[in-house]
Amino acid sequence: MLFYIVDDDEAVRLMLTEIIEDEDLGEVVGEAEDGSFLDGHMLTMRNVDILLIDLLMPTQDGIETIRKIRPSFKGKIIMISQVESKELIAQAYSLGSEYYIIKPVNRIEVVTIIQKVIERIRLEKSIQDIHKSLHAVFPQDEAPGGRQSSSDLRQIREAGQFLLSELGIAGDIGSHDLLDILDYLYQFEQKHTFKSGFPTLKEIFLEVTQMKLGQIVEEQQMNKVVKASEQRVRRAIYQSLNHLASLGLTDVTNWKFEKYASQFFDFTSVWKRMGELKDRAAPSGSAIRINMKKFIQAFYTEAKRIHLEG
């Protein structure tokens, strides 16, 4: 792995370099004392895998720097700072920072976090290799009339299947419903885009059910199938909440927890479920608010990202 370090403290840059090289984590290919010296294209040209960057610097801080380089730099970012402001940390995460290291720098913490990021890079690379192999076997050609080819739909579904595994619900009965929803949303966006907004939950479940049963079906039967599908999806989402809460309870720096918990759920729900698991309390599913639309939107967005990056 290739690293680049940005920190206004020379001692910190030296310490991080020593840790990375002593622990055989990779090679530091460059460093800078301020974000103003950083350029996304330069990082890309140097094939930088991981950028370690200080949150507070005199001329251009880490938040501003990440915002500037993100369009061209696709590597992983680890923020470093003495500041523990939740607002700043949340802003860093929203801009693509993967992890957060608190000063003074601790060797064990640095090694642990970098190893987690490296593990994630390798996992994503293996996914991309799988997608490339699939593209070689099933070329992604557009079908006549502008419709998406069967191989294209198959690949977005495979991305969704992988994501369900990451969320801990690949084998849940509701996972099939979520994959059908993914198919519908992908075709919907290709045809209509989301300029008029994301479809409502009612529209999504109704359209997916009609795709399964056909247009000519009694309303009573349609409503019954829709309701059953909604229940399966809600149960699957709640199981994913359990899975992520369990990961966070074991290790709040777990990259899956950090990436997916706030992306798929309202974080208050995650912390509440973590508290229940910690106290070994019985699940109070009715008391924990499940934002189904937020989950479905995040599921579609993340699955499409995996598909396109593959």
C-alpha cells in the first residue's frame, strides 16, 4: 500500500512514517505540512492508496482539503486530529474519510485502523476483479430500444446480493424482495431518472408486485401480496439493524459499522439497539423506528455504486 501524510507537525509525520514502515504496512510516497499543497491529480498520479490527513492545519484544513481533492482522488482517507468535535468528525465522514485517529498518536491504534482500511481496499479490489470477470463472460451490451440488457440487470442484482451479505441478511427471506426492489428501481431510473423524486414506498411495492403477478389481478389479492412483501422487508431491515448494532457493540471502529450504520439507519435507532444488546434486553422492534425508505434508498445507491465501480 502507498501512503501520503499531511500534517503541520513534522514530529507526527515522522512518527506515522516510522509506524507504517516498521509494521510493513506499506510505503510513504510523500508528505506535506498543509492541505494547500495537496492536489487530487497528484495523489492519483502517485497511485496513493491511503491518505492520512490532519483535521486542523494553518492555511487549509483537512475538511476543505478533502472537499477539494475528492472529485479526482479515489483512495481511502484517514483523518487525524486532537479535536474530538462530533460535528467535525461527522462532516469528515460525509466527505469520504474512512476512519479517525485521535492525537497523541498511539502506535497500536494507528496499526489497527490502517490494517482495517487495507482489509477493506483488498475486499473492494476482489469485488472489482469478480465484476471484471463477469463483464468478460457477459459483455454489457444495451438491448434494442434502449432497454437494459439481461447481463446488466444480472450484475446490479449481484451487487445487491453482495451488499445484503455485508448487511448480514443475505439469507433472510426478505432479501429476495429487496433484490426485486433493486431491479425495479434500476429500470425505473434508466427510463424516468429520479428528477421528479424517488418513488414512494407504496409505488415501489405495488409496481414490484405487479411485475411478479402481472397487471390483471384482483385488488384484494394484490393488496395481500403487497402487505406480505412489506412485512418481509421490514423484518429483514430489522435483522440488518441487529447485525450492525452487534458489530458496533463489539468494535465501534469496525468499518462495516462505520460505513453502513448511519448510511442505512437513523443513528439513534442504532444506538438504542446497541444499548438493548448490551443490557441483553428483549428486542423492542415496535419501539425502535425503522425508516424503510431510507434503507431502500441507501440499498439502491450503494448497490449501484458497487455495480458501476466494478
